[in-house]
Amino acid sequence: MSKTKLSIIKKLFAISVLAFFSCVNSKKNMNSIDKYEENKPLISTNNDHSESYKINESKNSDLPNFSIKKEPNSLKKYITNPYVIVGATICSYALFDYFYGNNTSLVNQLAINYSSQLLFSSGIFGIFKGSGIILDQEAERLVDQLYEKDEKGYIKDHKGIEYKIKGNKKVLIIFHGLTGRPNVFAPLIEAGKRKKVKCDIISTLLPFHGRSLNDLNSLNNEEVERFIYERLEYLYDKYDQINIYLKSYSGAVFLSLYKSGKLDKFKDKFKVILDAPNIYNKFNNKTVGNFFRLYGFWRKYCNYECLGFKRDPIAKDQDFRYMVIPAGLKTFEADNNARNIISKLDIPTFVILTKDDKYVPWDLVENEVKNNSCNKVKIKIFESGGHSVLSSCHKSEFIDEVFDFINK
């Protein structure tokens, strides 16, 4: 067989093998993701009670006290990973070709034989990609051990919260932000109960949240948008006034939904509260986006501490301790789709910002509010509070402002 034909065969072999294992691994990951339960009830339909109220109390610690099982088989996982096996095999084959081929010099062989270059590079890629997959699997295992889950795989203290009193004609439905959870807003709900507000309060769990890193990795803005739409559609016939509280990421998704016109038939009952809406995100730029894409070529998750992030106190036990790279890119997409919409809102809206928010630039959002031609958008800017005023020293004022807006 001629050298040319042999070279072509080697190239095709390397590419075909890597492509095959890439497809197998991708399919395996996709099949391991449970779809969000579309038929899961939103709200209890039992109207016989005069009052129902439940909040899962969370401890003042970084993570729930749940033991981590040690797993000493990391080396076994590494050497049995398909990418590593194929990569090591290809590298070995390329090296073998040097020592037993016509060229005695390894460097010379790499320099003149494009086929060997491809084989060797493919082998290195296999080892590189395989190591990323193993580290991601280890991160998923760690997070699964840290959080106690129910029989359906949901983290126990991430479930929705309801505060309902029979006969109320108003409702406040709360949608949390990325990596958030319903009981983050427990102080707001407790204050509502203490103030005896005539308003049912529902804090609900967004799709792709509350289960695992792998679920969050599959974040889909269109599905979250559909989720919000269906919840609002459900509530429309049950209440005279629907107050929608949207935190950060969910605020951007809502604005995109509003822009689509799908909410036009419901918005006559709407009042909207946008708490630090994820628009003009300071990290949404080409430099960070390209870094995410480049890093994502290797891994799906990155520990916050490796990036030098100091997380907000309210986020310490809700983000799984990892940044999910694909989900981060989805939030950038949501941001891009939600810009220049606040200036066009024609429903009563309350925008809440802080001047020291490390994600949302208050001045750019304020400009949108000022450009609102309908004069239906109110804004409150706190001097401090970071990305979560509810966990800051301004908590009481924040809560009063929210309920004042609802009751007007």
C-alpha cells in the first residue's frame, strides 16, 4: 500500500473514532437528563382551607449538613474513559510509527508526516477532553452528595412555597433567578403574613433548577419562558390582580416574553416587579463570552473560587458551588433579547436596583426607565445591597416598597 493511501487511512481512522465516541458520550449525557415534569401541579387546588402556609427553614451554613461519601476510584474512571482510551491508543500508535517506521527521528517524523501530526494531536485532544468529562462527573457526584433529595430527585429545601388565604383576589407570584430557589424569598413571604397582606403569595421553582448540575447545564430560555407563560395563564382566571415578582434572570426572560406579544391578552391584570433584572449584564461581553466558550470546550462546570468570585451571602448554598458554563451563556442570550423593552412597557412596573450590583449596571437600566413613554414604570435605586437587597441592611425598606406597590 502506498504511503499516500496509508496516510489517508490514518486520518480517517483518527477522525472517525473520535467522532464516534463524541456522539456516544453526547447521547449518554442527553439521555441522563430527566425532562421537567410538565404536569407537576403549580398550586394546590384545595380551596377548603382558610389559610395555608409553609416555609422550609434553611440553616445558617454554607451547605446543609450532609455527609460526603469518599470515592477512591478516580484513577479507574480516568483510565476507563472512552476519550482517554482512544487518545492514549492514538498517541501510542503515532509513537510506535516513529520507532518502527522509516524515519528514526521522532521530531523529524512529526515535522514531515502530516498523518502522524493528526494522530498525535487527536490523541492529545482525547486525553484533554476525557479529563474534562471526568472532572465534570466528579463535580456532579460531589453536588449530589451535598444535597439531600426527595424520591423524585428534587433537593428537599428547594421546593415551592405558598401563603394563601381563602377569598383573596390578589396574588404575588415569585420567580427566582439563575441557580436560585423559592425559599430565598422566605423573608418577604413571612413579612407578608406578619403584615396580613390581602394577597396570596406563591414562590415557585423554575425548570432545570433544584435537582442537579446536569439539569442546570440543560437550561433552555424558551422552556423557562413557556413555564412563566403557563403559570400566568393559570392564575389569570383565579385572581383580579396578578403581581409578578421577577428576580434577575427570570426578569430578562419575562421581558423577552412580553416583547413576543404572547401576554397581551393577560396584561390587564398585571403588576410587575423587576428586582435587579439581568439586562446589560457587566459580564456579557466578547471577552467573557469567548472565555466561556473556550473553557466550555473542555468542561461544563467551573468552581467559583477558581475564578476568584466572592459570592453574595444569599447565594452561598444555592448555586451548587459551581458556575455552569452553558447556563451562563444562556443568561447572556436572555440579556441580549431583553434590552430596550423596559422603555416600551405599558403595564405598572416597579424596577429595583442597587448602585453596587456587580452584575447589573443601574445607570443603563435607569435610562430605559426614563425613556418609558407610558410613564408606568417606577424605579427605586438603593445605595448598597449588591445583587440582592433582600439579604442586605435595606431589607425592611425593600419589603415595604414591594408591598406598597402591590397595594396601590
